[in-house]
Amino acid sequence: MVNSDIIDGKINENDYAVKMSGITKVYPNGIAANKDVDFFVRKGEIHALMGENGAGKSTLVKILFGIEQPTSGKIEINGEEISITSPQVAIGKGIGMVHQHFMLVPSLTVAENVVLGIEPRKAKTFIDYKEAVKLTEEISKKYNLHVDPYAKVMDIPVGMKQKVEILKALIRGANILILDEPTAVLTTQETEELFKELKALKEIGFTIIFISHKLNEIKEITDRLTILRNGRYMGVYNTDEVSKQDISRLMVGRDVILSVEKDKAAPKEPILKIENLRFRNQWGKEVLRGVSLNVRRGEILGIAGVEGNGQRELVDILFNIDKPNSGDIRLNDKSLINCSESELRELGISYIPEDRMTYGVADSATIEENLISDRIYEKRFSGKLMLNSAEIAKESEKLIEDYQILCRSRKQQVRMLSGGNIQKVVVAREFSSNPDLIIADQPTRGIDVGATEFIRKKLVSLSREGAAVLLVSADLNEVMELSDSLVVFYEGQIVAYFEDTSTLTDIEMGEYMLGLKRQTDEEIRKVTHID
């Protein structure tokens, strides 16, 4: 492997859009997120920024976009050394950022979102909506990013939301685009379309910084890649000269198993039964339309679908965050409707939420407090007057060791951990409770290959030991490889059921996810596993 910015021991002084030299960022609590990092991006290339969670990627691009300020180091944009003190300064220098979680207003139209903050006005007072539509149509046509300017964002598919975010950056003059996990919620077909659009932008001179954990995509779309590990620069490489295994090893420091290894499932009786579930959201739209399915002990049942097709609402109802308009949910013949969270946990349900910071942890609490929060009332932890601190310490230390949580001590605040280690705290608590049913919602989203490998192995192990696992994932490779059986959601309904995922292709899955195909009602009814 050759460091592609170094020739004969010297920096190759080609034209660079971005030169970040010796970037160090030390937070007030003493944590060093970046340690003397170099990040050089050539004009007109697609350049990957890679590393485990906690490696320093997010901090580095936040510094580039002006959200964070470096402790030391310098930044040059198109040959000019500048201080990027805010996102407004970054935008003024032609830098745009498309965040992993879209920054769109659902109740506004596409055009209103595109021009938000730079709205054309009539008589300096009223927003000129016709002009906003015209500007949106012009820029979407110019860059071949076709959108419906009149559609409300809440009603458009995820792929179009991605385009709206890119158009928001382009209309503000961006020629350097930072894309943070841009395919996390896209189907194979939508990803292919995005890649065509990104390559077209590259051909006309745009520079694209591409952050992703998906090694197949990195190999397909990028020209070069920079790897960070533990906040340090591990080198920059021509993408076609490194293998996926090489990249993983550089990121993690060891060999990583990139595919899911599991024996064939031997499912037993259904323990979770969902019958004719219907739900209307806050805008009155029916987002679950008669969903029925069973989850069997000893199997991983996956739910695939483009985000926004009912999966989110189903999970929220299962864990009593929302209540259905009709239908029933039973675990071991006990109705879950109106059960409290503590009652759900007593019934043997564990829950890995999509949003770990909102629903998974108390971020200002310690690791220890988060790990024992679901079992604090057990006799071994609670005496008559005081908590048994020795037993609590013993339990938390064991979970930290068993689940390989990288931390200074069990007393460290959870928010000081990397995303992957925060996820391990959630997983350690949920998996160690001897669950009958595990609801795993996007269990590896936004975490590195090492943590992903660990969590997937644990899910397989628990299912083979007799737990029922309901897996919801927007990562098509994950849901296809990890699931034993699979259902596909489209517009609030199950449109396909596959008893065995081993022969499925991502193209076939994408057709069902986009609503281009639908199985017969008889095929779909097999998901109930009722004779």
C-alpha cells in the first residue's frame, strides 16, 4: 500500500481543494479527538474519510465546516489559508455539508426547504414562493437532481430527501460537499442513482468528501481514502490499491470478519404475535395498514423497507411509545397494549432503539448507572435502605469486560464515549437481561466495522440460544445477511415474506422495497406460521 500524498518523502503539491494540516482538537475535559491529523483532498475527486466510531472523523469534518474549532493546526481551502469560525464562513468558502440525519422541515415543501434562510422576497417582506419554485427547478435541472418542488417533505421518499439536502448545499454555492453516511437509508437502486449523480458532479469539478462504513461502497465510488484510528492519521491510499480487508485492518488494528457467520436457524413456536395492526400518525396518515406477523423463538426475523414505510411506527408501538388505532400484540399470549416499559421488561422484552442518545441511554449518567438501570430493583442490587454498591460495581465491570466497552472507568459519563461504545453500553444492558424477545432497531447504524461485527455475533448467538429477534435495519446487506426470515414493508403493509434469505439478491429486495413488486396475499400470509 502506498500513501498517495507522499512521493519521495515529500507532499505531492497537486491542486488541493482542502488541506488540513496538523489538526489537533482537545476538548475541555482533556479528551483528544484529533491528534496531529493531516487531511488533503484533491480538487475534483471523491475522497473517503474512514475510521471506527471515536476515531475522530466527525470532529474533523465539524472543524472543516466550522461547527468545532481546532486546538491547533491550519486549514487551506483552494490554496488560501483561512480560519473557519462558523458554518456561515464555511458556506461562504464553498463548503456544504449533508448530515446523516436530514436537516429538513417535514411540513414545508421541497422548494421551501431548498431556499430556507435565503428566501427570495417580494417587496422585501413577503416570500416569493413562485420564485422559490423556479430556483429549485433550475438548480435541480442544472445538476440532474430531479425533485418535485411542490411536494411536502413528509410525503416524499428518502431518496428524494437526500437530493433536497444536496440541492440545499448547491444553491448556496458549494463546490466542496461533505456527505456523512449518505446511503444509510437508501435502497440499492437509490444508492446507484445517487452514485451516478455524485460521479456527474465530480466530472464537472466538484470535490466530494464521503464518510461511510460500507466498504463495498467505498470501493465503488471513491478515488482515494484517508483512514483515522484513535484520533490519529493512518495514511491516505488510492482506493483501487487496497482491499476491504486492508481497510478494515487499518481502521480497527486487527482482522475483521466482514460477513455474518451463522448456522441455519431451527425456529420453534411463535412468541410474538401481531394481528391486524393499524396506526395513523399525527398528520392523520395511515402508516400501518393491517400488519400481521409472528416472530418465532430461535430465529431472527428481519424487517426491510425504505425508511418511512411503517417500520418506525411498528417499533414505537411494540415498546409502547405510541398506541395503535386497532389490532393486537401478544407476547406469550399476554397482550402488550397499554403495558408500561417496566411491565414490558418484566415480560422479557429487550429493546435496542434506533436513536441511542434519546431512548437508549441517559447521556449525563455514568456507564455503570446506564448498565444497571433496568435491574436496579433486583434484590442483589437493592438493600432495605441502601444500594449494594459492591454488587453494582461487580455487575457493571463484568458487562464492560464481556462487551468490550472501551472506557476509562465505569464511572465515566456515557456521553464521553464514542458512538460505537455508547451502542455497546445499550447492547450490554439489553442482551444481558435474559430476554425472550429482542427488538433490534438499526442496531449497527453509524458504528464502525469492529463494533458491528461484535453486535451481529451477539444477536446470532442469542437467537440460537432460544431468543426471538425482530431486526429492523435500513442497511440492506445487514438485514439480508443477518435475518433468517424476512418481511418487506411498503406503504405500511407487508408486501413480501421470505422464509429463507440465503438466495435473495439485493436487486430483488429493492424491487419490493420500492413497490415495483408485491407477493400474493397467500404468500404473505405464511409469515403468520399458522397451519
